Amino acid sequence: MATPRPEIAYDHDPAALIVEADTLSEGRPGTGGSHVPSLRLYGDGFVVYAGQPAPANLGTDAIVMTGHLSEEEIQNILWFIHEAGFFDLEESPQSPPADADTAHITVNLADRSHRVQVHAPDSAGAPEAFTRVYERLTELRPADATLFEPDRGTLYARLFAGQVSDVVRWPEEMGVNLANAATGIPLQGEIFKRVRHLLSGRPGRQAYREDDSLYQLWLRVDWPRRLPLSHLLGRILESPQEFEGQEVTVVGYYRGWDLLGEANAPPPVTRSDWVIADATGAIYVSAASAAPAGLPFGPGSGNDLWRVLHLSGVVRLTAGGQPYLEASQVQFAEADEGPEVPEPAPLVELAPPAIALHRTGGLAGLVQHLYIYDDGRFVAEDDKRGQGGEGTLRADELDRLWTSLEEIGFFDLDNQYGLGCPDCFVYVITVRQGERVKAVRTFDGSVPEKLEGILTSLVTLLDRGLEEK
């Protein structure tokens, strides 16, 4: 009987890119804009890949296909990559010939990452291991493969230069001013579909007339997990005075009440302030902003940590110099991220929990939360099963929790212990005490000894809360 292969560890977060395979033609400006990569596989098994070619002025250079792979399918792919000798290849084993396409494969595992790019991948000089892996990845078709139908994106316009093949009057009834589209105008729903239909089938030298000006137009479609995160917040945090009063745009993950402890600071304006995190840092957004304070998911829900938001606003500083954002507009950055953002509602001052536990994963794929407040009240929620309950800790029970946290030096612990694994529980403990906020993430099989006691107590209380209707 053959010995079972060990599982290859990788990050199971939905935002984690595990495998990418793609080919870029000479002269094509990177993988941004309208380009759809040949294949991307994410940590939750979500797959995006390019279908048949499409006119690039419609927002993508190929039809976007999506699907999901099971854990067994992911392991089979990772083992194929390993056994094919991919990790033994040099990162760039050839000298780049002129006017040649360039193919690349990137693989990110828990213990290593490797990227290999090959010029003229169809030539006889391409490494055999690379060719085998690339063909396997680009021929991959999930069982639930689905055609993605876009319903939002960004319209760009620039003054037309050069020879024009045809001129079309830009319809006033569109309600979109092309003169304002140099930096992009977000479109969604029916207006997006009407604009895309107008552009369909028209050549790249097509000009659109608005008043006395001619414009060249193109769309940028928001397909699933396409938008890269902004790289701005780190600069704001590093030099807040330079950005004070500036209008900025941030694309990042919604982090609720700093559930992962990335801001590591107290809320600057109200206790209901929430956090957005981009590729370089995390910052608070004032819940008193003009933009909706109540997004259609809860600031305490760990199930919403990977929602991608497109936020516009102004950088403000507190009297103590802490930067935060005053939002003027908040939108979902991806077309599959949920319902429309609601109209602004009256601000409700909410007190974030003093201690929170988020338990996700396991064989059943649970998403559970425990919130403990300063007055001893606790709330337990099970998002998947639709269960919930609440109760109140006795004063001595609450004191014991705080004493345990102090004894283990919770605020001095590392931010993460261990790595994710299939069917394991993921635990995130967040503690707020005065001006201090700290979040620690750990996993089944990796819980440090000093955390075992407090984690057991919180899990017991979570289960107890779910039993109390």
C-alpha cells in the first residue's frame, strides 16, 4: 500500500494568491488594466482564469471565468508542481530575445515562494518542467466553472490624438460627463451596461464627441479580486503631516473594529470608528464621516474581513497627531462583494467589545464570534448556523479573564502563531484596554502554551453563549 503524501501547507486566506500562471506579449504594459491572467488560484480555492479573447476597450482582453477547487484538487496541483521540478528551476533561465512573449509561474507556499519567467515559452529552449506545469495550470477547468458577467467598472476618457476612423456623438442621456473622466468615473448597474454596450464592437480609433471635444474611451471592469490594493496608507502613517487635509483614494480590506489589531491604536473620533487596510498599512475611518457609517455588514463580524472597499476621503489628524480618514464615499471595490451601500443613517454610538474571539474553519466551515463588554455582558454568534445568544459574566469571572490576560503578557505576544491548515480552526483574540489594542491569531496545532488557558476559557464561553437562546 502506497504511503499517503503529506499535505503541502499554504495560506488559506481568501486574499492569498497561491498560484498564478500568465503570458504577456511584448509591449503589453503589465498585468493591470484590461488584461485577464491565464490563471490565478487563491487560498480559499477560488479560481479566476481567462476564457476566449474579448475586445480590450470593453474592459477585459478576455472573457473572465471563475470557479472553485477542492482541497484535494489543490493538493494534487501543488504536488504536480513539486514533482515536476518547478522549484529547482532558475527564476529566469534564459536571456530575453527581442519581441518575444514572456510567460511566468508564481507559487506561494507556507514555507517558500518561487517565481519563474520564461521568454518565448513556445520555443524549443523553454525548460521542460516549466512547460509541463504551465500547460497543466492553463488547461485547468473547475467543475463549477462560471462565466463572469460584469456589472460595474470605471470609465476613462482622454482627448483624442491622431487619426480618427469614425466619430460618434456621446449621448447626453448617459448622464456621464466625459470631461470629468480623465481619472475615471465609477459606473455600476444599468448605466455600466449601457456604456459597455455603446463601446462594444467599436475599433480603438473610434472618437466620441462631447461639446467641441473628441475623446477616446475605454472601460476598466471590476472582475473578482482584480483590483490591487492601494499602496498609500503606509506613507500616510509614516508622514501624516504631509497628507493632512489631502483628498485620497484607498482600496483595501474592511477590518471592522480593528479585528486583526493592524491599526494598533485607539479609535480617534468615536468608539464606532472602523479600520481599512491596504497593502502597506491600516488606518481608522471616522464613523462620523459623511459617507455611510453603517455598511451592510457588522464591524464585529470576522466573516467580513476580506471585503474589499473603494474609499474616497480626506486625511485628518487628531490633536495628538494620529492620522485617520474622513470618508466622503465608500463603495464595494469588487462586483461580487455584495449589495449597494445604503444611504447614510443617523450615527449610532456603539461600544466595541473589550475582548473578542473569532473562531472560523473546521470541518463544518464555522464562522463564530464572541464579544465581551466592559460591563460583563457577552454575545455569542454563529454566522453559518444563524444561532446566537448572550449572557452576563459575574464580576469574579470577568476579573479572572483580565488577570489571565495580564499574567501571560497578552499585549507583548506576537501577532501570529503558526500557519493555517485544511479543516483547522483559526482563532483571533482581540483585546482593548484603555489606549491599547492587540490582536493575536493562531491555529489548531499551533496554539502556544501561554495562550492555551485563555483560549480554552473563551471557547468555553462561546459555546455556552450559543446554548443560551
